[in-house]
Amino acid sequence: MSIEQELHDRLETLKVRIDEAQEKERLRHVMHNGDCPSASDLSKRYHAIQDMVAEQTEDREAHGEHLSSLEKSVMEWFDSFAFDR
């Protein structure tokens, strides 16, 4: 193998490693670009959904209905979909 070919191969190997590193960095940035909610955001969301369910529960219980814990959990689950819109 000539020196030129060896140098070319080494540069190609280096290029591949640089490309892989750049792609890894790009993916890292995409995955952690600040769109992830913080613990505070999640807590606020949770309390807002809890308040929505409490209102709905009070309203339904005022009309003589009794809601079980399972029904309240399902309401929280459904409200979480509406909350995200």
C-alpha cells in the first residue's frame, strides 16, 4: 500500500468518525432541546387536573351521585388528554 493510499484511508476513517460524532451531537440536541417539561411544570399540570376533577366531582355529587376512586382516576386520565390540547 502506498503512502498516499494509507493517508487517504486514514482520512476517510477520520471523516467517518467526525460524521458519527456530529450526528450523535445533533441527536443529543434534538432529544434535549428544552421541550421536556420540568418537574415544576408537571406539578402544576397535575394540580390543575386535580382541581378540574374536584370541580366535576363536587358537581356530580351535588346531584346525588357518588363517585368511586376508580371513576375519579378515569376522570383524571380523560382530563389529562383535554388539558394537553
